Amino acid sequence: MVPFCGIMAGMTSAVPPLPASSSTAVPACERCLALAADPRRREPPSCLALRNTTPQPGQSASGVPYSMLTFCCRDCGTVWRLYDRANELFVSWVPEHPLVR
């Protein structure tokens, strides 16, 4: 069973998402494992769906501004955060929770 990702903003579901510590966690798919192995690539895998269309601005502890988008894998339900800093060549893909293999 794939957890609900809330792909469309404002969309609700009668089925709540699985908690991160659930013993029924779904293992990450091959594309998510590949993204974890190369987290600086710009193009998201085709299995990722954008959760919201507005980048969320933020600032690192050292004061560097960034923007963040959230994606959810259609295949395994892994939630990814995409961090992008102005004038940087690379981005950072970070899973919301540790990946289950």
C-alpha cells in the first residue's frame, strides 16, 4: 500500500498518511534510491509529483537564503524536499524521513 502524498494543494483524503516510524513503511523504489545516491541533480525522476507549486523561502543557520519545494513519489510514497540556493549550480534533494531499503 502506498501512503497518501497529498499531491494537489488543498486536497484531502479519508486515509491519513502512514507515520514515519510505522512498521509497515514501504521500501523506497529504485528511482528514489538512485536520487539518494545523486542528490545534486536538477531534474526530478519521473515518479515524483510536486506537492505544492509555491516555493517556500528559508534561510540556513549560516544566513544563506534558499527556496524549498516538496515532492512525493508516486511509486513508493517517499517525500522529498528540493532545496535550491540562488546562484548555485547544484540543488539538494533530501528525503523527509530516512529511506527504507
